[in-house]
Amino acid sequence: MSTVSTVRAVAPRKIHFFVCTNERPEGSTMPCCAARDSRALLRAFQAEHARRGYPRGVKVSGSTCLTTCQCGPTVVLYPDALWYGGVTHADVSELFDTHLSGSGPVERLLLPDDMQVW
């Protein structure tokens, strides 16, 4: 008797937003995204994802430190490896619109290519 194994592939992600929610201890000399309200920003991304009916291939996740602390809140979009800094609640819909339509990055939020990480 043979056993047949069924393999289910995970649907490919067309867009995956990672929102840094890293928090440093009080008194730390380094900045952190959590101190810039990134947890609420993650909730705004999640709410926008829900408002749009959880489009297939789109994922939103929180992340620990993405190492661009001085530019936070930081949001990274994969698979395009686009790094955004200083993202606010007002930017969330625009980021979804831009990337769901495939019209390219939101230039004003992109971190410079030569961004030095901590």
C-alpha cells in the first residue's frame, strides 16, 4: 500500500509589506521605529489590507529592526526590495494604490541607495 502525499504550494506573494515595529529600551541612544508610532502604522497597513478585501498575493507583516532606524518608520516592500522611510498613516493608501497598480515606487518615500545602516 502506497501513501500519496499531497503538496500544496503557497500562493506567490506579489506584494509583501514589512513594517518595522522595533522598540529599543528607554534611554537608548539609538532611535527606533516604535517610538515613531510604527505599531499604529502597522495597524493602518492591516486595516487597509482588510478594507481592500485581502487581495490575493498581498501580505502585510510586522518586523523587528530593519536597521534604518534614523529614517523610521521604515517599510520594506518585497519582492521589489523597495525601502521606504518616514512613512506615515497618510501614505498607506498611496503605497497600496501604487503597488497594486504596478505603477512603480512612491519616489518621495524611497530611502537613498547609499543609506547607511546602523
